[in-house]
Amino acid sequence: MFGEAFGHVFESLLNCTLETIMHNIAILALIATTLFAGVALYITFVEHPARLTLDDASALAQWKPSYDRALPAQGSLAILGALFGAVSWYYSADWRWLAGSIILFANWPFTLLVIMSVNRRLKTIEPADAGAQCRVLLQRWGTLHSVRSVLGALAAILFAWGLLA
């Protein structure tokens, strides 16, 4: 039964037109990008403000595993969204796909060049040693992370606009 179902799906994929395939890639770009933006916005407006209501040691203790879990998810979504968006641009020549891909991919260099120094400093502090400097770093991290939210939301808007055009 599974083999028959798989064969049917594979056969229908072979019968797809390039236009259908490209439309599906555009949808995948939008899905990955809106997931990225949603996670980033959640962190910016919900998780991080809640974290900052805790004492310094608890806030840092919560940030560390949260960061470790969010990094692969957000990093992968940014790459996938940008890649699918770039493919959509290549086949459509629509500037919105290129702009959205560049904006979404900009999260990587921004993270590596700007946020990573704060991340590294926070990672070296043990929760028992957290103090005022830790609070300042966590606040700085939240401000920097909000840039990722803006980039993700802007890319999602451009992809949605490109898909509707």
C-alpha cells in the first residue's frame, strides 16, 4: 500500500509543469520565511521580555538552552527561505523574490558579525555569576534580536507580495 501511494505521488510529480513546480517552491519560500519571522517575533515580543522579568541568574539560565534550541531552527529556516526565494527570483525575474532573499539571508551575516559577540559573552557567564553586566548583555541581545524579527517580517511581506502578483 505504501509503495503504491508513493508511486502515485512520484508519478504526479513527474507530470507537474515547470510553472507548478516554481509556484510550489515560492510557497515553500513563504512558509520557511513566515516560520522564521514568527519564531523571531515570538522571541522578541513574548519570550525575551518574559525572560527579563526574572532575576539575572534565572534569566541567563533560561536564555542559554533557549538560544541553543532556537539557533538551528532559525538558521535553517533563514537558509531555506532565502534559497527557495532565490530560485523563485531566478525563474520569475521578480525583484520581490530577490529582495526578500537578500533581506532574509542578511540574518546570517548580521548574527555572525553583530549578535555573536554578545552570544559568546553570555555563554561564558555562569548563572551563579550573573549580575548587572549580564542584564545589560541580555537587554542588548534583545535589541539586536529585534533586527532579526524586522528582517524576517519584511522578507515574508515581500514573498507574500511576490506570490500574489
